Amino acid sequence: MKKLLAVVLFCLPAFGQAAYSGLGLHSGSATYAASGSSCAAPNFCAYAGTDVIPWGTIPDFGGATNNNATAYDTSYLGHTNFDGSTFSNSAFLSPITRVTDAFSKPTGPTSSSFVAGMGGSGAFTLTNTNTTLVAVDAVAELVCVFNPATGHCLSFGSMGTVGHRPAGGIFITTNMNTAGGGSSTSVQDFGSISFSLTDPTVLYSFGTTSDISNALSVTPYTLDPATGMFTVGSTIVDFAYGLPAQNASAWTTSHSYGYGDYVIHALATSEMVDKGSGGGVWVAGATYQIGDIVTSQSGVHCMYVAHAVTTGISGVTSPPFDTTAPCGHETQADNGVSWGGTNSTAQFVYQNTGAAGTSSGSTFQWIATPTTLATDGSIASTTGRAVLTSASNPFLASQVGQTTQFQEQEIQRE
């Protein structure tokens, strides 16, 4: 299968030897793997020879405007292959084509930073299987329709119609969605993508895009490589459901649990902060502390935790909390409180870290609450530690780790 090497700036690849990228001039030595009876597995060895390959003439790929030039790096012709033979077949040279320029976006001429591959990484395939679609990263992952015969991306005029540069830029725009809407001047953000390895019309998007709100999902896009028109498919994977918070069972009495098993405990209203709503539901103008838990509405709804506070006072109107599953993990600003989504309804997940066994035959208190341990007592300082004693109600070993509250009546200092 013929492969395309698409570059955004200048990138000159070598046939099986070395790869240079950037705008500077390079020359140097290459090291080759050698095969033979003395290097057979598991006693691998490396070729110790040197073949210096001078940099050839830099091809002209134009200035601000793509000049549609295709170049081949011929400097490797006549040099040594890894097996000691001479590389002389120009048909094996990879074509080098320029994809982007100052007019690539439909709002041009405005220069923008483009890189090849997802996030500029060469670890991701940036074309589909027949090289009719090419992805370019510009913060958002953009896609153009590529013509393998000419070695260039097509430009678009009206929706789904191949036009002539610079009428509509080269990238697929939001109005090319078969669902309708969008704009011919807004490029389509396909998110973090991976092209299908079997179907040249499909790419998979991981996380959120302008069409997908679920950050933990994998959603396919189907594209027409001839026109650039695309359809957003149904989510095929939702990693939220791989979390124990989504697929563990509720704890039950007298049930056999193995080591490592997860269970869910749905929070009672008494286990959440009560600001006059009956417990748990967000209230306007209330004072919250870090760690307070609220739900978006009464009943079984998404849970949020206060992970940062300034004044600690909530706003007049409710933030745009998620109200249905799958609940998000986004942060919601709320006047002087910052709420973090938990990807869950109002429930906690517990794991059995002890031995396998059978659960209690009756319910018990899941979440510890402050307890009045004593109404009298004294605190003494010994070697920098505070020691609380109580004659009327001594501490028990079972109370270790409980929250302790003090009411200070008198302070005496020496």
C-alpha cells in the first residue's frame, strides 16, 4: 500500500536510513543494522561503518502561499543500504508535499501554526488508509480532503463542493455536517482522532469536540473523501462505565464479597451538607466549605464537591450543573465557590481491602460524624504534642481517628 508523507513545514525523510526535519541544513553519519550469521538472534549487532550523506539542494515550497510543489530527496541515491548494497531506485523515494499555508483556513489570509500528527506527535497516523484524508493539528485537529494523484489538499467553496483556492480554505468546515447548521468560515474540530485502520471513511474521536460533550467517550465520524461531508455517529465506548462508580453494585446485607470487590453506598441526605434544602441540594446565598457535597437537584442527581472557596458564599442562581447521567467532571464557578463534578450521582464507592467474607446482617454507619466524647477534661502540652484527657468519659480505642470538637472557655498562659 502506498503511503504519503505529509509535512507542514519542511521535512525530508530518507528511505530506511535517517530523517531530518526543520529549516536548517544538516549532514552527518548514519548507523545501519546489519544481518548475517554473526549477528543472528539473540546475538544482534550493529553495522559499524559510516556513510556521510551531504544535504542536497533545499526544495522551493513557496512563501505565504502554497506553490503546489512536490519534491523528492534524491541525496540518498548512490549511498549504502543497511545490507551493504547501493540505494539507487528513485521509485522508492517518498514524495514530500506542502499541505498548509496562510490561506488554509477559510478566514485567511491569516497565518496560523500547523503541525503534522496529533499534537505534533509523529506517533499517530495522520492519514486514512488510502490517503484521501489528511489530519493537521492546529490546537484542534483539522482534516482536509487529499488528492493522492496531485499530492495536494483540495479547497472548498460552498458546502460539500470542491472549489478553488482561496475561496474556502482547505479544511472541512462545520457546515459540512450532514445534520445541518454550522458555518462555511468555521473549521470543524475533530478533537483527538485516530483514523480507522480498515475503513478509509471513518475516524474515531476521543473526548469532546464541538459535537460531542462526553469527555470519556469514543465517537466515530464518517466522512466522504470526495466531498468532505461528514456525519457524527453514536458513541461506541464510554470509559465512564469502566469506572467502579458506574458499574459496581450497591452494598447489601449478608452478602459474600471477595478481596478487592467494589460496592456503592448511596448518600443519604443526612450525609450531605444541609443549607435549608433538606440536605444535599444546592442553595443560593449559602456559605459552603471545602469538601461540602451537593447535588444538582433533589432526588438522584449528579454530585458536586466544593474543591475551592474564596468567600464560600454561593451565587444567586444555580450553576449549570449536570442533572442526568453520565454526570460530568467539569468545574463550575459559583460566586465564591468552585464546584467540581465527580462523574457520579450522590454516592461513594468502597473497596474491600480486607479478606474475603460476608457482609453484616444489618446496616451500619458508612460515614463518620463528629461525636461528643466528653463535656469535661483538660489539654496538656508535652514535648510539643497536645494530649486530651477526660476523667468522666475516657477515650476508647475504637474512637481513634474520629473528629474531635472542643469548646474553649478559658485560656491560661504562664
